[in-house]
Amino acid sequence: MDNLKANQTFASDAGANDLSFDLTSKTVASGSKSLGDLTISYDATDKSYTVTLGGTSDKFLPANVSGTTSNDTQYSIAVSGGHDYLTIVSKPYSGLPATQYVRMAYLQRNTISGSVQDTLFSTFTFGLDSAASAVPRVGTAGYQIDVFGLASSPGHEPRIFQGSGLFSTDFASGIFTAQTTTMTDYNLLTGEGTYGGGIDMFASGHLSASDSTFAGYAVFGGRYGQIPGTLSGSFYGPQAQEIGASFSGTSTTGAAVTGSFTGTSVPGAAMPNLTMTNLVRDQLFTAPSAQFSVTRKAGAITYVQTLLGSGQITWHSDGSFLFAPLSSQFPHGQIDGTDIVTSSNPNFTSYEATLKDASGGPQDVSLQLYKPGSANTELALTYTSFGHLTVSQVPSHTDEDFFVYGLETQQFLMQARTGSAQYHGVVYGAGANQPTSDEYDVSGTSSFDVNFSTQVMSGTLDLTGTGRNGSLSIDFGTYDFSGALSGDFIDTTVDLTKGGTGAGSLTTRFYGPAGEEIGGNFSINVPAGNPGAGTQISGITVAKQQ
């Protein structure tokens, strides 16, 4: 890109915002995400760049250069009612090495009428994109990225942000994440700036299987809150050694953002965990849990308790993990590969271990972890798993803990997703009926219909109870749910009903780079007039998008 010798129309990805400024107060009157195809071409004869966006083309010649720095070249042209500006970044503002095959740029079109300035601000990347065959389809890679953009909110001065971070991709799974590590921002007009905490950008999504592009969602967090949006990008260079991407979005408060990043591959980059089938570094998982306890005397159930909440699992790269349950009354401690035993179900990895009880004494437990990936013949999950811990003092008492854990979808990210999706999954849990002293292993299927445009979720749990300790098996039937997704897409709680009668609750989270999987915990008290009336059920469900 430093020595262009031929005419070229470049591959490009752009994000844009339409802004209206009050020049008297130096604040934004309104701002909105503006989507449109941007094209940029180079004319080797006169060494000009032509940028077309929103049906309007601007040609920037060497004579239009208004300034240069060690990082960029700035162009300015007069147009009817104002000026158009183009800045092409040749060396990242964050101090990272210069890219060879991709450039970041930003276009600003200003039109002034009285004390109002209307501005179209677009950041974009362009360059020599990779051939589809140049993009690896196995392995992983990390790219150091340079990020730049603008955020605005009505009643406030717009702010420029810039920083650096890491773009990580798993080529085999066709997924990516991007996250900033250092960010600064400053007011566009007055220059007041801030540095450090509270300013960040996170993005994730999928690689194209047919070309060198990728797309997904992004969320920018700063002074104007969390702003979700969409992202598109490409790999650049003969060996896909560089990347470029752009994002834009708006929030429910009227805040808007547009930004871009470029990056260069870094061998040996410290990669995050991208899939549950390839955990490469230590990871703390929040584990939504459903605990279940039964007390017996002389063969009869005297007490049943269910409890919903969250525990934790600290996973280590050597395959060992630290288990910290929801309740401090449950055993906790370290489990590793030496505790693995033969499983009666090939879809689970089984452990027999001695953990610490509430008093610090030894307590034997059984633990089963659901296998992620294609080795699981029931449900091949990529980003989610679950476990089932059993503590038994038969015949007097049994404690069980069902818990979900995995790579959660970034908070607020899914606010930008539209359309609908269906998810199908499995249910595991336990149930007991104190009046009848019946006990059950509970299993079944789950179905979720999610409308991301209206942010509503509905579906069913179909449950079956397999009798324990001589109890007869039972079909508990179908339980329905429907409700609004939580604003941050974390811990959506909906009521469970049976034939219109309230029966319990279900709390779910999304997992994966773009909400490809769902996991959650639930509890039910079977209503009167239904099979197993009075049975208390506690369990989990996991599901994947179809």
C-alpha cells in the first residue's frame, strides 16, 4: 500500500454515523447509525483517491493534501455548503508497526447552515484483500490491532477514541473475538481527554467459509454507556497476515458509535479461550446452578429443597479444575485427571473425588461433566457444557448440584442482533415428591424461539421422570415459557407454566460469539391436577441454534 503503481478499486469495510451539531453549545443534537456501501479507488495517473458513500463521490488529489504527520495524510476539499475531509492512516496511532496490505481511513463531510453543522463521519478500512485460499482453515491466530473511532450522544460533545488490543481467531471453528486492552478518548472540539478504565471495545462473530471476510457484532463502552452495533471485516495480504474491520451502532439512549481497526498477525500471541473443545488457558467460569436436596427417614422422604443461584469453576489448562458450588454447605475443592473413572454414559466424563465439606472435612462426591464437541452423540455443543455433582449419605440424605458453564456471549453484544432463531436442547435434573416419597432422575428436551428484533423469548421444556429407589417412572409433560430478554442479555428469567398455571422459573444466558447456544437453570413445583403433582424438580438445560 506504500507504493501503488496501478489503478485499483480496493476491498473495503465501513461504518458511518450521521451527526447534527449545535455549534453554539458544541454538542450533538442528534446522531444515528448510517449504513451504506463505501467504495474507494486509486488512480495511478493523477495519484488520486475517489471515495463514494451514500451516492456521493469525492475525489482527493495530491493538491488537496492539507497536512501530514508521521501517522497519516490529510485531505480537504471545498464542496457546496461546507468541506469534505479524508484522512488515510499509514502508521497506527497506537504505536503498533505499520501495515503493508491494509489501511485505516476516515471520511468527514460537513455541511453548515447557521449554527447547525450536519456531519457524516465514516471510518473504514481498505486494501489488498486475501484470496479465499490464503485464509487458513485450521489452527488459531492472534493479531495486534489499532482501533480508532468516534462516539456521540445527544447533548454532549462527540468524543474520538483510539487504542490497541487483540483480534483472536479459531480458523477451524470459523470464529473470532476482538477486544481492546488500552484505550483513550478525547472531546472532538475541545480536546479534553481521559485514559484507561471504562473505555473498551469488544467484538465477536464468524469467518466466511467461502472468501476472506468475517462479520459479527461489536459493543463499545465509554462515557456514553454501552453502544452495540454490527461489524464487518476482511483478511489482507497474500497469507492473510493482516486484518481490517469497521463497526457502527446506536444505543436506546441515542448514543452512536463508528470505528475501525487494522491489525498484524503476531506469532505466539496469548490467545483467549474461543471454544470449549480447545481450552488453552486458565478460565474462571460462572456456573448457574440448580441444587437439589432430599432427606429421608425410614424410607420416607421428610424434606425436599431446591435452590437456584450461581457457583464457579476455575478451569486450568492442564485439565484440572477447582469446583466452588452455589452453597457453602456443598463440598468444594480441586478435581483432576487422576479422578476420572469409567462413565456409564459415553456423553459424559465421570469423576470420583474426595473434596472438602463445609467443616473442612473429607467428603466423597461423584461428578459428571457433559462432553462438548462432536464426541457427544446427544448434543454437540461448542461453547457450553454442564455438570452434575452428587453427594450421597444414603439412606438418610442426598445433595445434588446441576450447573451450566461455558464461554458466555459478551454483555450487551446481542442488542444489535435482529431476526429470529430456534434452539433445541436437552434437560437434566432431579425431582422428589415428599407426600408420596417418589424420587426421579429428570431428563427431557428443550425448545427456544428467540426473536432478537423484539427481544422476546418463548419455548418449552418437555420432562420425563425415571423412577429412583423403586419409584415408578412418569411423564411430567410440557412446561411453557415466554418473556422479554434482559436488557444486557445476561440472566433472562421467565416464568414456567403448565396449562396456564404457574409452576416455576427458568433463567438463561447466551453462549458463543454471537449467541449460538443457550444454557440455564430452572425449578418447578408440579401444579395440582397434573402428573406428579407436588413433585419438586430442579435442573438445567442447554441448547444450540438450529
